[in-house]
Amino acid sequence: MYRRESRARRRRRKSRLPLYAFLLAVLSFVLAFTFPPEEKTAPPVRTAAVKPIAAISAPEPVLPAEPEAPDKNQWNLILANPWNPLSEDYAFTQKALPNGLVVDERCYPDLQAMMDACRASGLSPVICSAYRSYEKQEELFRRKVDKLTARGYSAGDAQTEAAREVALPGTSEHQTGLAVDIVDLDNQNLDESQEDTAVQKWLMEHSWEYGFILRYPSGTSDLTGIIYEPWHYRYVGREAAQAIHDQGVCLEEYLAA
């Protein structure tokens, strides 16, 4: 009797299972539309605040400084040439050299230093001309004119040609006391052969270090009014001499800057 009831009960339970499953499915369907599942979102990512990059300006280009215009009123930069005669009252304090010639005493220390350095290099420089008075320059000019006239030049042509080699009185640098003619002891000719002497090679390389320049360089006759003279040195001061040397110009070009 007991087994029959148990089996009957089991049969009834089994018969209800499909119904339960159906009701459960319906309930799940209803709940799915009534309460949709929450969407999962990724947590916010914290990032460091990015500061704007400041504009980087390029540095201003460093341009080479333009050389200052020379002070033409300085005593050591006085210009004497065919277009710029010296004033009639031009004067300076004289300083005698060991050989009796005279220069402006203001250039004497640098002149002596240059000559000493040249001799220390085993060379034999000789100062053969320095200051000349107006009268002395006039004498030299007239002598040159006479030589050219004797060679067949007309009076006018002789004076023009003479002025290219011997400055007209009043326009000579030798009258400033700042110019010297230096030759090699072994060659005392005032001609272009001087440039090949050891003394001139040394002076052309080092004279600017002592404030002197080769006053009438080759190829500048149209500017200076005087022929190439590889023996004529002019004191302009150490600062100006270095500038003239570095720029590769003659005194007229330097003063015109």
C-alpha cells in the first residue's frame, strides 16, 4: 500500500514538472523586458592634465658687429694726398732718430719697438727717410720734374708724372712726421725690388702689430695718387693698423668707411 502511494505521488510530481518549467520560462521572459540588465561601463581613466607647450622662439641671430667709423680728426689718421693737402700751420713735436732723421715723437715708441723686433729676427732694416720740410719736398719734386723733362717730357706731363712718384709739396706724408722709408741694408734701392728683401717681407707681415701700415700697396695708385712703394710705412696707431690689415684696404678706403 505504501509503495503505491509513493509511486503515485511521484507520478503526480513528474506530471507537474513541465508546467513549472513553462511558468519559469514565462516569468524569466517577463522579467527580462521589465528589468533590463544594467550596462557595464568602463571606469573613467584618469590622465594627467596636459599643459600646452609654450611657443619656442628662435634666438635672435648674432650678427658680427660693424666696425666703428674711424675718427678722422685723430692726429694719427691725418690724411695727406693729392686731394688733401696739409694745412700751412701743421706742426708736431719732433723726435730725433739715432741716425739724425726726425719723426713725430708720438709714433717714436712704436717705431723703435718695430725696428728692434725686426733686428731681433736677424734682419737689418735701415730708415733712409723720415720727416721732410715743405722746402725739402719742393726740392725733391723739382728735381724729379727736371729729370723727366730731360728725358723728353713736356713741362705739364713732367709735373703730372713726377707727382705719381714724388708728392707735391704740401701733400706729402713725410711732412706729417708719421711716415718713414725703410729699406734692407743689402738693397737700398727705392724700387719694386724692395718687396723681395727679407726686411720688407717681415715688415709687410708684422708692421701693423706696431701701428704701421704699408701706405702705398700694389694696385691702389688710383686711390692714393702714388705709385706702389714697398718701402713706405705710415703710422696710424695700433687699432687702426689692425683694422686696415684685417680689411685689406688702404688708408683712403679705411677713412672713407
